[in-house]
Amino acid sequence: MGTDAGTVAFEGTVLTAWTGTVLRALDSRGLDGTALAARAGIPADALACPTRRIPLRATTRLWELAVEATGDPAFGLEVSRHVRPTTFQALGQAFLASECLADALDRVARYCRVTADVADARVETLADEVVVVIGRRPGAARPADEAIDAIVATLVRSARFLLGRETDPTRVLLERPAPPPPAAGRFADFFGCTVQFEAGHVALAFDRAVAQRPISGGSDELARLSDDALITYLAHIEHPTTAEQVRATLRPRLPEGEPHLADVARVLHLSSRSLQRALTCEGTSYRALLQEVRRDVALGHLRQGRSVTETAGLLGFRDTAAFSRAFKQWTGCAPTRLA
């Protein structure tokens, strides 16, 4: 699911713990996942807290680098092996505590934005199937194809954990292009059913009788406690933090030169001191956010084919030398490697 350039109104974020599964899969192959994350614009400190959120564009770039490094178009299937019970925060607990698979899938649809806030999903109960349809919010950037592969594969692994290893979906529909024959065969082998590529939407279907069969050990009380935690978390991420407001304010002002804290505070109707205090409470600072936004914008411009000189100007640097020094501090490499 590549990004629709020029039509994105909402770029979105991804739960850091979900990104961690990609790094573990890379590390298991003897690759340096943290180094690839840095190349994607994800610094090590952003990975330290599993409840933080990472810009979707950076995680999409990480998936691209991961597929390139592994040479594996079915890498998403492998990533699903590295999911932990805590990866999805309370959603994982809610899923496992559900009284049947249909209830668990309904919770995935309701709370899918915990994993990626661009996501939108629904569950359809048909005559003989329960189907979870996975999409994205209007105007949202599209995640990497492999990220969607990993999510769908994780749902199937979770269903098998609840109901037994023999549990297979009845159908899998993916928007992505069909991979080469060896990789396509791995999809069929993993899911144990027909996999339709280039389907126009993403969907995962299970036999209705299987999906509605009561699960031994399900706990409605525990599931509802997890629901409460998820509702609280979603309420938090859907009301932008001060840091998120600062990022949004900085981005369009970069070509004019380095934005001053006082100017940003004025836009947000805060005093400079109040802004600094709010950012400190959120564990960051104005300087850190400015560098983060400059780095992310620089990476985006260079990957779109803009020259180093043009990118430096769009970020408000007076000359390319200053930009090149800053870029190397942010990423550990020279901007000419991407230009």
C-alpha cells in the first residue's frame, strides 16, 4: 500500500511497540534493525518507549528498507512471528479475553487506531462467514503493503492461539500486487486458504460457526476492563498533544528560516514559558522537535528527488554546508547518499 503522493491530508502515526516487531524480525536474520530504523528517520530514543508513536511515513520507509535488506517480499508474514502479548497494549489483552473470535475481531475493528491511527476497520457478519475489512481513514496515508501483510498474519496467528493451530481463514483479500511465485506460495501455505491479491480492499474471513464458538478461558469482565483502557488511550491520541501541535506549526514555516519558539507559542496562544513547560511535561523540548521536523522533512524531500541545495533552502538553511552538517548529525550519513 504505497503512499498516495499529493492526496494525503492525514499522515498518521504508528505505535512504537508494533514497529519493534519489525526490528526483532530483522535482528533474527542477523541484520541491524536499529540501524535501518535510523536510516528511516526513527532515532533510537523514539524506540525506547513502546507506548510512544512514530510517524507513519518513517515506518513505511523502514518497511521498504527491511524488504530491500532481506530480499523477501513476504517479510510481513515473518514479522507476525515476533508479535508479543504486550505489542498492542490493552488491545492484545482484550483480544485474548474475548468470549469468541467474532468478539475479538470486533474489538480489533473498534480499536484498530491504537496500532495505526490511519486505520479504519469494520466486521461484517454474513450467512456463513465473519469478515473483518481493514481500510484507512479518508485522506490518510497508505501503510506499506508488508505492514498490512503482517497485521493480517498476526490476526490469523492470534485466532489460531485462541482456537487451535488448525484454524484457517476461509478467504484472505489483499490490495497489494501479487509477489513472485515462490513468495506467493508462502502466503497460500501460511493462510491455508485462497489469497486474492490486487483485491481492491483488505479483508480476512472466518467460518461463522468457528468465529462464534465460545472460547475456553474467555473473560467478559477482563475484556471490558481492557476496553476501558483502550477508550482512554484513544481519547488521548485523538486530542493532539502540545508536541504534535508544535510539529504541525513548524512544518509550513521551515522555508522562512528557523522558526523561533516565541513565534510558535504565539500561534498556539501560549506564552513562551507555558509552551516550554508543556513540552517538558511531555518529555521533549522545542529544540528537539525542531530538529525532528527538519530531519523528517529533509528525508522526505531527498527521497522525492530534490537536490541537496533545494532541500537546504526548503528547510531554511542559509547554505548547503550547514544543512549537510545538520543532516549528518540527525541521521549519521551525508544527504548526498539520498539525493
